[in-house]
Amino acid sequence: MRLTAPLSAHALNEQIKLLLANAMPANLTVAAIALLFSYSLWDKLDHPLLLAWTGIMLLFVSLRVSLLLLRKRNPQRFTLTTWGRLYLFSTLLVGFAWGSLTLLILTTEEPFVHFVIFLIIFGAISVAVPVLASRLPALLAYVVPQSLFLVTVLLIENNRWSLMLSIATLIYTALLVATGQNINQQIRRSIELEDHNQTLIDDLSDEVTRRRSAQGALEQHQAQLEEQVELRTRALTRTNESLENQIDIRKQVEHRLEHLAHHDTLTNLPNRLLLDARMEHAIQHARREQSQLAVMFLDLDNFKHINDSLGHATGDRLLQEVTRRLLSITREDDTVARLGGDEFVLLMGDIQDASTVIYLAQKILDKLNERIEIDGESMFVGCSIGISLFPQDGDNAETLMKNADAAMYRTKEEGRNSYNFYAEEMTASAYDRITLVGSLGRAIEQNELVVHYQPQKSLCTGRYVGLEALVRWNHPEKGILPPARFLPVAEASGLIVPLGNWVLRSACRQMLTWKQNGVPIDTISVNLAGKQIRRDDLVDNIVGILEETGCRPEWLELEVTEGFIMNEVHTSIDSLHRLRDIGIQLAIDDFGTGHSSLSYLKKLPVSRLKIDRSFIRDLAVDNDDAAIVRAIVSLGKSLQLVIIAEGVETDFQERFLRELGCEMSQGYLYSQPLPSDQVEALLLKHNRPPDSRLPPTVNPST
């Protein structure tokens, strides 16, 4: 190693000045880190030890700070060298204090605490290099105790990793010391070079003064003027650059604000404002070119259920995925906009005929019907589409949007997950929906609703063993309205909850009357709407209705649609278990139309599956439907569930189901839904003589 020449007194003093100049912020930082460490790990370390260490650290830091303040107040009290030695000693004390922190590793097994202590020690060592490198002894006094303490603790741990880490610590310390020595040498050379340069300058200045004092003074003055000009030029340049930056930032902000004003923040799609502008432009273009354009109004079918059950964060990610899929199948010139919530609008220009629109609408349905995975959750969303065309369905943006919206509502009324082109009668239908919402609330209060009952037959005994409760609306002006006419309105308006409670209460009260009169019937089935199931007071509400009406739990069966139970099984399964525990039977309605998971089915507290009528209707001519029915019956038997088929209308269908081993059936083959007095007469006639055996129960729907 090359030996370094001893420091001159001036160089030593300059190094001490650099050391003390950086000392105050460093000491305050050390104190803050010590306090922050103690506060953060108060619950994870022994309090007396932690307090002792913190006190020692703050004491030594206070000693260093006191030295700095004392020197600032009375710098002539000691020589600069003595001040440096005193500060070196206090630095050694702080180094020992930091090193003693590693002893706390031995008091706990928590990896997190070990990691924090390691991080602090290595951080303290690393940060010390630029702060203390001006005086190499100060750097060594600060770093070496910390490293030795840490290596000692690691050797006490006595395992492979601690040995490796101790070696790494020594190597790292050596590298830091070498780096500090290198920085120290650079500082020293800089000081010596400055001294040397100053000597040369002094000599040259003396020589120039002796020989050319007048010329030297002139040149010095000229240099000062040039320096001032240069400084002024730089200041003006910086001012210009600052102004240019501010102008650029302002333009960026204005552009961003312009974008936000015309785009949806979640999906980055055009919003209603930008959509209106583009529609007006597209309409003007279509008029000039005498071409057509299409407006598609899309409403996601299951979004509200998913958003309510899985949370808004999942709902937002679902909307973003829907946006991605829509953009992937539309043309570059098409506009996909989001109006808010789960409503999207697609604007297509320059279409030749309706077949182009139909093709895209079907592509959208197919794409959105694909399974969506978000955070491990599988979901199916689907959408309802309404389509209006320019010029035949409207000659301005407002009319086209209104008519596309009316067509979309027609799609929802017809079962959702499809599309409809606008027709004039849809406007009247939309108005009819609005009036129905106002009338429905009054209908519940004024008892305009009635419950009809459809019998369910045991294919084993031939008896009618259950009834399904089906609500009808005896409208004072429109007459008897079927459920398909007003239940979607009730769902959309939120009236489905009081309506469902009214049906349940009426069915339970009627069941008690039949039981008291000896009518031979085992169970009555009522459908639960999704909004009823999502309510926290579902179970308490049903128990209250049972107590109010006197209906026993085992007489009641509640049906939940397959689509709802599969989408919201996580949020609803606890309530369903509580209902089963009090004796109420549960059934899955419309089975086969959703996307049931066998693993979910096994967890659900259900006792029955109802095969959807769409699979029963064409049993005689459709081999696929027959195969599906066979599979459902086989599945039900394997899971020990009772199977009931809906929509049975022919003897062939009944015979087919009986031969498969299906336990129950329901449909117009036996009876249409009847008022309570007529269905009572039917039960008394068909089930005579009364059979004391109790066949399997059935799931009725609202």
C-alpha cells in the first residue's frame, strides 16, 4: 500500500471544518431515526431495553450537538484540532450506540424486526461515508463499532446464514471504508491543490502587480464586466427556460382538462358530451352522403348484482374488461361511449344495411357472454342491446338515443342477453313502463295483487303434493296482468322487495287456512327475488312472516334462480343456510339455464332442482334437450336432490320424466295457475281419498 504523506496543519483544519459543517443535520437525522425506530417497534421489542437504547443514543447525540453549539458560541475556547478530537470521541460514542442496537436482535425471533435493524445499521453505515469521509478517523470511529457489533451478534446466532451475513458485513464495511478513504484522499488533494493554486496565484499576482499594475487593474475590471454579462445572460436564459416550461405545463394541463371533460375517467371512453358531438357530425355526414348510421344502446344485464355483491372495485374492473372487449371487436371509426353506470353506446357510421349491424350486435353478445375472471372470481355479465337507425328511426341525436333506449328495454322485457331494432310501438311501451311504476306501489297498498297457485304432481304416487304461488295484478284499467308485464318494472324500481314480502305473507296465510281445513297439500313454494336475498334482514323478515301468519317452516319452500345463486353464492350462502336450519326447504329454479358449478352445488343448502321449462318443451323432437334432462336427473340423484320438471304439457313428457326417475312435475298438463278457491277444489277432487304418506316437497316461485 502506498503511504500517504502527513497532513499539513492547514489541510487538517480544512478537513475538520468540513466535518463540523455537515454535522448538525446529520445529528438531528440520527435522533429522528432513533425516535422513529423506537416508536415503530414499541410493540415488538422489550420496552426497558428499547428505552435504554433510545436514551443512550439521544444522550450521545445530545453530546455531539452540545459540542457544535458550544463551538458556534465560543470558537476560540479550543483550537480547531481540539474541537475535532472532541467531536471524534463523541462520534465514537454514537457508533457504539448504533452498534448496540444489534443486540436487540437477540431478544426477538421476528424476522421483520431483524430486517428493520439490519436496514437501519446498513443505512447508518452507508450514509456515514459522504458525511464523515472528510475525516477518516471519524468515519472509522462511527462505522467500525457498528460492524463489529453486528458481526458479533451474527456469530452468536451461529447458523449458516448468519455466518455468511457476517462475512458479507465485513466485506461491505471494508468496501465502505475504502470508499471513504478514497473520498478523503480526493478531499485532501482538493485542499492541497487549492493551497498550491492559491500560492501560484499569489506569486503571479505579485509579479503582475510589480510589472504591469495599470494593465492588470484594467484587465481585472474587464473580467469582472464579462463575468457580470455572463451571469446576466445565464439568468435570462434560465428565465426563458422557466417560462417555456410553464407554457408547456399549462398546455399539458389544458389538454388534460379537455380530455377529462370529454371522456369517462374509469374507461377512458368518450362521455355523453363527446358522443353527442360525434353523433351530430356523423348525422351531418350521413345526410350529405345519403348513407345510414346505427346507434346501439347497451346495458349490462348482471352488473348491479356483481357490483353489489363483490364490491365497487370489482365492478370497476369488470367495466374496464367490458370496454376492452367492445373495443377489440369494433371498427376503428366506430365510437364506443360510456354514459355512466353499466350503460354503453356504440355509434356506427357508413353502414350498408341492417345485416352489418346484426353481425356486430351478435359479436358483442358472444364476446360479453364469455367467462370473465377477476381476482379468482368467475362471472358472466351479458348485455341487452337496443338499435336505432338513421334516418328511418330519427333525424337527430336525441331521437336516435331515445329510440335505441326504448329498443333496449324491449330486449330486457323479452329475457335479456339479446338485441332488438327500434319499432314505433316501443315508445308507447316505454311510456307504459313509467306509468306502471307509479301504479305498482299503489297496487301493493290497495290489495290489487292476487296470488294464483299451480299444482305440482308426484310422479311416484300421482298425488298433487305441492303448489307454486304465482302473483297476478288485477289492474283497475288494464285487467289481469301476468308477472312478465310488471315484475321487470318492480325489479328496476326496487318495489320487488315489498311485492315479494306481500306474496310470501299471502301464501303463508293461505297455507295455514288449507291446513286447518284439512286440504291435502304438503308444501307451498314461493320465489325469492335477488334484491330480497341481498338484504341483511332476509331471515328475520321471513321468520317474522311465519310467526305472523302461523305457517310452519316445513310447509314452506323458497326458490332462488340458478343465475342469481351462482353469481352471488358467496354473499347469499350464509342466509340460505340459516333458512334451512329453521326448517324451510330451498330449491334452485330455472336449473340448466345458468352456469352452475358442481363444487358450489355441493355447498348449497338446497334440497331440490327445478328443470327449466325450455328443456321440457321439445323433449319429443330435440335429442339435445332430452340428453340435458337425463343429465340433470342423474346429477340430482348423485347429489341426493329431488328433481321437479316445469312446463309439462303432454303425456309423452310426463311418461319420459317418470321413466327417467324424475320425482315431480308441474305444468298445464295438470292445471293452469288458479285462484285459491279453485285450486282447493282441484286438490280435494284429485287427492281423494287423502294419502297419509308425505311425498317429496317442491319449490314454487313467485
